[in-house]
Amino acid sequence: MSKVFGIIRHMAGNTFGKLFRVTTAGVSHGPGYLCIIDGCPAGLALSVDDLLPDLRRRKPGQSKLTTQRDEDDLPEIWSGIFEDKTDGTPIGISFRNGDQRSNDYGDIKDKYRPGHADYTFDAKFGFRDYRGGGRSSARETICRVAAGAVAKKLLAIHGIRILGYVKQVGSVIANIPDPTAVTLEQVEASPTRCPEPVAAQAMYDLIDATRKDRDSIGGICELVAVGVPPGLGEPVFDKLKADLGKALLSIPAVTAFEYGNGFAVATMRGSENNDIYRTDFRTETNRHGGMLGGISSGMPIVCRVAIKPTSSIPRAQKTIDRDGNATEILVKGRHDPCLLPRFVPMGEAMIALVLVDHLMHAKTSKI
């Protein structure tokens, strides 16, 4: 029986969602990635062109602020589409890796990279794919972004729009008075994906200086969903805020999640934090970030995630090998000096996957 439980345990964790389910497979330096979307309703107009905009926002090599790995990231739809519409069966999407450089990792296959999951993978499985992190590589998010693009199309039918942007890099913080007023055009105007021009330039300069110093830097991404109807989410374990937190924290390099006033509530009083209702059931302010009791309130959902500095940096660091011997490591390869610009579409995708799943579930909540 223990062997059976062991098999189940090792197979788990590659599928996200309940009604709208997404399963991913693949590693950073393998042949490519596979994405299966199960539960998408039939009749949704869908083609490769619908996936490309967000995939291009995620792809490497966009500017000198991102990794220079050269990947086309072109999706191939294998199933689930008939005559340019979803047919109700599982949607299969594949991506081929084209610019693997596994040799970059040959010298460190027995060394543990600081900040990476190398040791924890060995502790869990007994061995690991050392080429670029294998399954724990952020390249896996290509599947999430593709699935998120499908979810966004479904949400748009219901008037729901999701947009993310970079709010902070290092000590540079953008002043965004109204998160719901930010447009995609403003976000995409800078390679930093910060919609405020002055802060965007300061972020660019900081990231570039960090890159030249052979180091990396972290920051904060803010994500906003507007048009979300009230009533999504469950009151106990499947709270909307809990599922959003899990979804975003499942993305590599995310270390913290908050919504609404977030950690600022620690220093506030109830009279400062409460939102006053208007006669139209909306609130005068949105300190609760669009969720009360784990259920959407009808106000915009506003949340933020903290992204750590890229763990792979081109400078020598002390570490140990698999036998516990002290050694030194120099990580080769092509890595982002700051993960924030490419993270934005990843964060949007996970928000979309949670919201579409809860939207579908909400249709079973009452007669």
C-alpha cells in the first residue's frame, strides 16, 4: 500500500483547476512542453492567433533586460478545435524547445545552485534534471500563459478583463493612483512593463545597471481584474482569495501575495480599513481588494505579488555538492537580470485560470 501511495504522491501536482483544468508537462531543456486544457466549453472561437499576443509578452529575448535565449514559442494546437471553434474535448497544445544549451549546465550537475530547487528536488525524488532546473524552470509557464489566453477569451464574454503591470523594481516604486485606469498600451509602452513613464525609465536604468554588475533584482507586480461579478468563491476552504494566492504562489520566484490593503492592515484600525457601502451595493473605496469572506464583492480585484531576484547570477558563489562538500559555483546560461517584465503575462494567466474556474462553478451555486 505504501508503494501505491508513493506513486500517487509523485504523480500529483501537475494539474490546476477543478472544472477548467490545465495539465502541463515538459522540462526546460527537453524536446518541449505539452499543455492539456480540459473543461473548456464548446463553441468558443479559438486559433493559434489568439494565443500569440500573451505568449510574445512572455517569450525570452524581448530586450536586453530579459534572457537572450532564442525561442519562437510558437504553439501547435493538436486537438480540441474543429472549424476554428472549441469542440468540448480536451485542447492539446505543444511547444517545441529550439535553443537548448544543456552543456551550460554540465559543470554544475552535482552542485547545488543557491536559491534554486536543486537540493529540494534531490531530497524529494532522489535525482533531478539539472539542465536549467528541469521541471522547476519558469519556462513551464509557457503552458500557463497559453491556457490563460483561452481563459481570458471566456472571461471576456462575461465582461471580465485582467491586466497586470510592474509596480516596483528594487527601491523604485511607481505611483498608480487608480489601478483600474491602467491600459495595456501604457503597460506595453516600456520594456519594463511599468505604466508610469518616469518610474519605468528609473526601473530600466536600475535593471540595466544590475545586469552590468552581474547581479539580479526583484520587485512587485500588481494585477487587476475588472468586471468580476459578486458571488464568486466559497466561504470556507475554497475562498477566491485562497485560490488566487495558491495560483500566483505556484509560479516560480513568487515569494509573497497580498490583496487590497494587504500587509498595510497590520497598522490600521477598523475605521480606516472598512469600505463604506453605497446604495448600488458598491463601496466608496476598495480597501478589501474586491473580495470579502473569500467571495467576490463586485468591486475590482486588486492583488500584488513579490518576485525574488533571479537566483542564477553570473558571479561565483559558495555552495556544496551532492556529497555535502564545500565548493564554488559559477552558473552559466542566459538569465533575466529581473524577472518582473516577463512575469506580467504569467500572473495574468493564473488570475484568469482561477476566475474562469470559479465562474463556471458559480453556475452550480443556486437554482
